[in-house]
Amino acid sequence: MTRLAAESLLVTLGGRRALDDVSATFRPGRVTALLGPNGAGKSTLLACLAGLRNPDRGTATLDGMAVGTLDRRERGRRIGLLPQGGDVHWDVDVRTLVALGRLPHYAGWGETTADREAVDRALAATDTAALAERRVEQLSGGERGRVLLARVLAGEPQWLLADEPLASLDPAHQLDVLARLRDVAAAGSGVVLVLHDLHLAGRVADDAVLMRDGRVIAAGPADDVLTAPLIGETYGVAVEIGTTPAGQRFILPLG
């Protein structure tokens, strides 16, 4: 069983400890939400887990090996990252952009049938198949966000790391993306999400990590972590937590 972990990570940025002795273990087949106020260190932790930032101390590991030491192609096959923001610097059509997610799998020149089928599945899963021939620069922010998620899904990684994947999406597509991410986890991959919306986190997360000022406040099953006292300690706000008639958890910050 694949295992992704942060082990005593220390990262200093601009004289401030963005991560301060952060440890957490992430489990495959589950969705983990990284939560906390602005500046808590969530995006920095995600960058370390993806191998994009080397910590000053400590190690991010995948199956016991330091992520940063993995061959780039292997890391690309095993870890897919959806970064914050939706910048695209190529004037290409949507299908070409999504197909870039298959690059770590290419054994030679050109797409294989498996590559094309993976791209088709990713487009269908993100409701972007109808956009396949459109130029990326012609897309709205929400459309671009779904296309970038499709690019990551096309790579079929063991671990999908996403930094605010719901930004710019309307409510219907937010729920669609959450459902797709649940499907990814149900198929056996690990999913780690940076989220700001507590209610949506409560809806999608199996596990949660609460962070504040570069430290982990609490980590574990979402039912144990997303409690009023721990959320209050993390965010400094009171919340009401309950269950809808359909059995879905809701978390409502109180003014």
C-alpha cells in the first residue's frame, strides 16, 4: 500500500517559519483536506509533498523514499499536482493541454491508445469533452479550472494533490469536481486538497489536517478533527456543525 508522509518538515520563508516541525501521514483511498487560515502553511506543505520544494529540515516521503530524490518521470507518474491559480502559457486547444498530463507515461513518440483513452476519461470526468477543440485562451476561469484538473486526471496518478481546486467554479461544478475526487479516492488513489470552504471540506473529506501558523493543530479522521473546539482554535471563529436530512455534514461559521 502506497504511503505519502511529511516527517518533521521545517521551511523558512522570508525569515518566517512557513512550516514548523510539521508531520502528517496521508492514506490512499481517502480524501484528505488541508485546512487553516491564510498563511497557515497549507500550500507550502503541498509543494513539499509534490517534491517542488525542499524543506530546510525533515523529509517528505513516498513509500519511505524522499520525494525529492525520485526520478522526475517516476514522480510525475505517481504524484499529480494541480497548483493554485489557472495560468496557462500555451496557445493550444483543450485536448492538447489535457494530453500533457500523459507525458510521464510516454515510452516513445506519440500517443498510444491507452493515452488517448485516459485523456477521453479525464475530459468526460470534468465535463470538458465539449470544449476539446476550443483554444485554452478562449475559456472562462471556471472552464480553465476544470480543464487543468482534467490534465492532472489524465496522468492517472497514485496521488492527486490539489491547491484550491474549487476556486472559480460555480456551485454545480464544485459539487461535480468533489464527486470526481471522491471517485478517484474510491478507485484507490490518495487525494490531498487545500480547501478554504469548511462546509465543502466537511462534505468531501475522509481525513482532515488543521493548520495554523505553520503548525498542525489536529490531524486524523474528519469526524474527529472537524469539531467546533478544534475549528475554533484554528480559525478563531465559532461554528455550528450538524447533519442534513440526507445525512450530509454541514459546517456553518457564525458571525
